[in-house]
Amino acid sequence: MGKQMTEMLKGTLEGIVLALLAGQSAYGYEITAWLRDRGFSDIAEGTVYALLVRIEQRGLVDVEKIPSEKGPPRKVYSLNAQGRDYLDEFWRTWGFLAERLEQLNTERK
């Protein structure tokens, strides 16, 4: 992944993860696997886990510890009302930016 892609992804990964959690609850490794399945193959697990800690601290997700057959309990993340509001704002902002960028791209041709 190029530097420009990495930088853009840093700014949007939080919204991407929240969008995934809007569909269903998941634990960290599942989220990483979903991202990879959707073409974000270079995302490190550590990046996702650090992001999950941040969104938990900001109150955007609820966390439930579920017993695991292989080691310590898993933290399962689910989007809460505050997280849904934040995700709605993310999509509004994304739509605004995408529209303006497309307009700029069209004007330069």
C-alpha cells in the first residue's frame, strides 16, 4: 500500500470499522478478517486493536466479554447509540467530501 493510501486510510478506518459493527457485533480478529475480505489486506491486527481501544474509550461501542475455548475471554464490540450517531456523521461528511472531490476531478478534465 502506498503512503498516500495509508494516510487516507488512517483518516477513515474508524468510520469503516464502525460501519462493519453497524451490521453485527464482532471481536477484533473478526473485524480484521472482514477488512481483509473487503480488500484492506495490508491492515495489521495491531492497528485494529488500537482503534478498538480508542472507540471503546470514546463510548462509541459497547463491549461484552465472551468466554473463549482458546484462551482468555474475547471482547465482543457492538455499536451503541452514540456510535450510530457518530457513524451517521461520518457518512454525511464522507458524502460531502466525495461529492466535492468528484466535482474537482470533473473540472480538471
